[in-house]
Amino acid sequence: MFRLLLSSVLLLAALSTQAADGNEILKKVDRNLEPESYEMYRKLINIEPDGRRKEFVLYSVKKGRDKIVALFLSPPSDAGRATLRDGDNMWLYIPSVGKPVRITSLQSVVGGVFNNADILRIDYTVEYNAESMVEEKDGYVLALKARTNEVAYDRLKMWVDKKTVLPVKIEAYAASGLLIKTLYFKDIKDFGGGIRRPAAVETDSPLYKGYKSVMLYSELRKRELANEVFTLNYLPRVADLRK
């Protein structure tokens, strides 16, 4: 009985240590992917099974760990739209409507495989806690659990390169254990200012067979931003930040 109890205690201690180590790695992943406050441009490409493509260009700014705004620059039909995420809350501003409307993390303002949680991604450490970490020869495998029920994916399995401490692949799962999508991080690029990260993220999903979405990053750089930028009242004026 004593041996069984001791084994259980040692196992719990090992798991606790793994989780702590996993969360430290996750913090490094967040900062290596991007600074806490920045601006950037992205091209989102949705590719259908027949090869047809639809492209969007977005200008984005982020402050802190959980506030991000994205402005649509193209196509012309979407230009001027803006999205705001503040923690778990998301809004879409459409100029012709004149006021922001609520959106959810699992919806997608661009269609395709990327959802709003992917497009308006905040720090992983805000949304997820590492339950375990396995060290391999060239990297780590993190098992992440959502901190709340508001998070788009209940669990993530993240492969992290040991040398760069950047993600290589992420599998996203529903609470049922269903694989929702896989994200692939590619083409590490030096953006300057100490930022060196994947310039491309691709995703596919068993729920959308034959479809693929790609996110291409450019002009990612540190920028200090006023708190006012991340409010509903500022959404009609996000374009002013580019001047």
C-alpha cells in the first residue's frame, strides 16, 4: 500500500514538473512568434479542391497578450472592415452597417479553414495551460488544455523545435477528441528587430476535405500602441494607423 501511494505521489510530482516546464516553453513560443505589441501585414489565401483561390490582405496591430485588431485592405468588397478581439470577446465592424457586431471564435470572417480564433490569435498562454511536456531529440511535444470553455479548441498538441523554440505543427481538438484541424508553421524568416519566426502558416482539416488555407506574414515589427486603438469606438479609424 505504501509503495503504491509513493508511486502515485512521485507520478503526480513528475506530471506537475512536466506541466511547469511545458508552460515555460509555451511562454517562450509566444514571445518568439511575435512581440507583445506590434503591427504586421498578412495575406490569407483560401484554396478550394478545384484549385480556385480567394485572397485577403489584412493589416493587424496587437497590444499586450490578448488585444488585437485587424483591418481588411482587400479585396475591394471587404476593404474597410475591421475586427477587434479583447480576450474572449470579438467584434466585426462593417462600414455600411456603421456599428460593430458580435462574432464568435469558431466563425470565420474570411471563410476557408481558418476561423476567427486563428485570424485574431492572442497569446497561447492566455488561452491554454500545459498539462504535460515530452522532450524529444530535436524538440518538445506539449499537451495543452483550454483554460475556459470560451476557447475555440479544447485541446492542442504542439510540436516545438528545440533550437528555435518555435512551433512546427499544432493539432487542434474538440472536447470530444475530434481532430478539427492541423496547422503547419513554415518558412522561418528574419523580420528584423530580433523577430525571427515562420512567415507562413498552412492549415487543413478532416472536416473540410480538399480545402486548404494559408496565412503569409510580412512587415512584422514592434510598435507601441495606445489603449484607445483596442476599443469599439476606434474601429472606424483603424486605417489611420497606417499613415
